[in-house]
Amino acid sequence: MTRLAKTVVEPTAKNGFIFTLLGTKWGFLWLWLLIINAAAFLAYGLDKLLAKLKARHEKVPRLPERNLLLLAIVGGGVGAWLGMEVFRHKTQHRSFRIVVPLFTCLWLVIVTGAYLYFNVFR
């Protein structure tokens, strides 16, 4: 009989949500994904704002496209995808329409596969 690993710590008054999240063996991964997706979402919003400002003022610097794509590659695909849709930013660029959904799906497959392997099949 296979014993499933305990992955959830019961929250108490002393240990809030973050401790509960970090108390699991997947805690740092979930925290990383939460932070990087929030950063990606905000970066797409900031770049859209800077793009509008650059139309009025020539000297406004923009975020490089490679940095926006890098956020999606390192785990912020969901935030990047939401940022693209909410702010209507970079939706016409072919590289963004391909890379962001591709890495979002890739991260979903990797995290789901790792979770199933370590908690269910192993």
C-alpha cells in the first residue's frame, strides 16, 4: 500500500497563509510562481503605460521585449498572458502570441507532472 505524503499544514492562529504555504514541500515553488506571475502582470501593465507616455514624450524608456518574454519563460506565463489580455499589450506580436502561451502550458505540464510523480505515483 502506498502512503501519500502529507503536503498540507493545518493553519492555526500563529501560522498564517504564508507559513501554511511554505510549510508544504511545494511551498517555495508556489511562492515563486505567485511572485513571478504578479511581477509579469505588473510589468506588462507598466510597459503599456510607458508606451502611452512615449507617444507624448520621446525620452521615456520602455521595458525590453526580451525581459517581458523572460518573465514568461521563468514561470510568469499566466501573469504575462493575463497582462497581455487585460492591458491589450503585445497581442499583435507573433513572438508573444506563441511564446507566452507555450511556456504557460509547459510550466503547467511540468508542475502537474512533478506533483503527480512525487505525490501519487511514487
